[in-house]
Amino acid sequence: MSARAQIGVTGLAVMGRNLARNFARHGYTVAVHNRSYAKTESLVADHGTDGDFVPSESTADFVASIARPRKIVIMVKAGGPTDAVIDELIPHLEEGDVVIDGGNAHFPDTIRRERKLADLGLHFVGMGVSGGEEGALNGPSIMPGGPKESYATLGPILEDISAKVDGVPCCTWVGPDGAGHFVKMVHNGIEYADMQLIAEAYDLLRHGLDADAAEIGKIFEEWNAGDLESFLIEITADVLQHVDAETGKAFVDVVLDQAEQKGTGRWTVQNALDLGVPITGIAEATFARALSGSVPQREAGRAALASDAGTWDVTDRDAFVEDVRLALYASKVVAYSQGFDQIAAASAESGWGIDRGAMARIWRGGCIIRAKFLNRITEAYERDADLPLLIADPYFADIVGKGLQAWRRVVSQAALNGVPTPAFSSSLAYYDGVRAERLPAALIQAQRDFFGAHTYRRVDKDGTFHTEWSGDRTEHDA
Ligand code: NBP
């Protein structure tokens, strides 16, 4: 077996197959392998014309078919299967070879795997890939981590097959060890928030306008021509106008209202709790999916809980639609701002040195959250690479400020009319919290000192203090 392939892909389900085809279409000779050989055979039989594939049935032959230093992309089910494939590859690999995990690994697993392979003289790159099967084939957004030196040879190939926006590849080296999979995780968390916000906007329009799905689809279509232009708004317009062939009803009206999740939203929230970073938009989106799937609770709630809400009477329909649009944009900026805070906090803690502007740049194309407004985020971090709060960047502060009245109207009307808007409302609460001169946290500190002698600091002098609450209430240095 001559080692003529420039890259190898193992794991040829939907993602791996399309990624392999993407490499081949870009002129690379691609070694292909799958646990069950049938998938390898069908890839070559169905898509052999895409380019030069080198199929192998055994792991040994697969590895032997790749030129050194080998670059091998693993595209299998995340978790145990990834470890199984790595263990199977190791005996066949040689120093300097690069193993790339393109699955949705949890970043602590990536850190563990990188250490293990580094001890064996091998490079391990945890690579976030977004864009689903369509992106994998036609150009995904790629977030590779791992050792920087491996990017020197791997980077140009990945950039080649990634999506391009204005000729710029949606791929860059994110940072060492788990940084790539970490950023992919936050990307997915932001995706949860974005989807929830869009869903809430739809619900508001449905209740406020008493409009049907197709009418609302048209509104989203118009929104997609402005600041909100994005893949998710575009597909929402399409989905809302889709009619179910069987019943003739709007498709969205025949879909069961219980949202599922694969876990990346949950990981994002768990990590934010560890870091102490408030990502309320992502958290509310994750919990909203959980609420939708809480069937016994929803049945009990429906049966027992009063609404006591007014009848929503929107008089100026155009003004209401514009209010919802502005509220959606503002809430979306908050969700992204929080996600970028989380990236900054993790990057500082792990010494990853992640360039947040570059992350916004590589999300502009290929991925699920691709959007026009990501350009604005890149520009904000170009103005100030250490920006402490994205929403405080002059551009975002101005545009959100202009929509503030609309945002307040929408959230208060939703509350008065009994329409749940967890992500819209929590984003507004975050906005008001983060801009507040003074927060009631002072009272919380006083309570903590009262019952647990947890101490407090004062606004008027340095030091840490405790008051003898159950004694004579004198204050002393703690
Ligand atoms: P799946 O996640 O459905 O995994 C199927 C693949 O894993 C098959 O090739 C299967 O081999 C292989 N596999 C399994 Br399962 N257990 C194995 C084991 N013990 N040893 C070797 N191979 C094993 O495929 P996918 O939907 O193409 O996704 C691949 C990766 O990409 C996942 O980590 C996923 O989270 C990630 N991802 C998916 C998307 C998406 O939109 N689907 C987007 C971004 C990232 P077999 O054919 O022999 O059963």
C-alpha cells in the first residue's frame, strides 16, 4: 500500500462522508475508513467522481495509505466511540502524526486525549465543526484547537475546505488543547439562545397579531433583509410558510411542541456556572427546552393554573412588529455578549489566548449561527481586543439603546398578556442589571454576614468587615 493520501477520514456517517467528499472536491487524495466497511464502499460507489479516494477495510491499511506526517480526521459518535477509534489508531501511528477529532467532543475529554497523545509523541487536535451535513460538504465553519505547530500543515487544508465570506476562510487556530471544542460548545449554546429568541418572537407575533404561521413567515422574510439577516431567520421564514402535505395545515402547527437537545447547551450552562459567568440567554433557552419536554408538569399546569391575562389588542400592527424586531435584536446582542464573556473567562482561566474577534469572523459563514451582524462583533473586538462587555461597544450600545423602549414594551406586554418570553425578559433583566449604578447585592452581603458571618466590604473604606449581629452590633475588621 503506497502512502499517497494527503489526509484520512475515519467515520463515514453523514458528517464524515461529506467532509471526505469536501476534501476530495478540493483536490486532496483522501484515505477513507469506517468501522463497518459497507459505508466506505458506498461512499466510493456513490461519490467516487468527487475526487481521489483511497478506501481501506482495516485500520492498518488505512493508516498505511496516508503520507507522513499523517493527518487523520475522526468523525464518529462523540464519547466512547472516539476513544475506541483513537486506541485502535495508536499502534499504527508514528511520531509527529496528527489525529484530529471533528466530532462534538466535550472539551475536558479533548484536553485528556491531547495529553495522552502528546505523551506518545503524537499531535491531537480537537476540532469543532459547525454547519451540519450541508456545511460539511460545501464548507463548514471550522474551529481547530490543539498544538499550534500542527496548524502549520493542517491549517491550509482546513481553510481550503471551510466556508468563505468575502474571500476570508471561516477557519482559524482557536488555541491550545481543548480551546477548539470549547468554542464550538459556546457556539452551540449561542445557537440555543438564538433559536429560543426567534421562537419567542414568533410566539409574540402569533398572540399579538392573531396571525397565522405563513403571515409570520413573511415578516421573518422581511426581517432577513435587514440587520437580523442570518441563516436561522432565513430558515424560520421558510419553515413557517411550509404546509404539511398530509393535513394541509401549517407544518409548525402539526409538530409536537417538545424540544429536544443533544447536550451541548447543557454543557455550556454547566461550564458557565463553574466559571461564574452569567449566560442567562443560553440558560433560559436550555431550560425552555426542558420545560417544553416536562409533560406531567405541563399537564398539571394547564389543568390548575389561571392565566388572568388580558386580551391582547394590538392596534398599530406595524409598530408592534417593529417593536418585536428591535426587542429580538437587543436580546440577541445580549446572548452573544454573554457567550463571548464566557469564552473570555475560560480563555483566561486556561491560558488559551482566544481572539474573540476572530471567533466572530469564522462564524460568519458555514455554521448554524452565521449572520450578517457577526461582522459588527468582529469590528467591536478590532476596536478593543480587551472589550470587557460586548454590548457596551459604542455600536451595540447605540443600536440597543435606540430599541430600548420597544424592548421594554414588548417584555411588559408579554407579561401582561401571559405570553412566556424567558429569553427576551431575562436578557432585558441582564441589560438593566449590568448597567445598574447599584445592585441589591449589597443587601445579600448584609444577609450573609447576619446569618453566616460571611463578612462584607464597604463603599467608603478598604478592608473586610463583620458586624456582631446577635451581640451589640459593633463592626470590626474581619
Ligand atoms: P454519528 O454521530 O451518528 O456516528 C456514526 C459513526 O460513528 C459511524 O461511522 C459509526 O460507525 C461510528 N462509530 C460508532 Br456509533 N461507534 C464506533 C466505534 N466504537 N468504533 C468506531 N466507529 C464507531 O455520525 P454523524 O452524525 O456523522 O456525526 C459524527 C460526529 O460529528 C459526531 O461526533 C457529531 O456529534 C459531530 N457533528 C455532527 C453534526 C451533524 O449535524 N450531524 C454537526 C457537527 C458535528 P458504523 O458505521 O460502523 O456504525
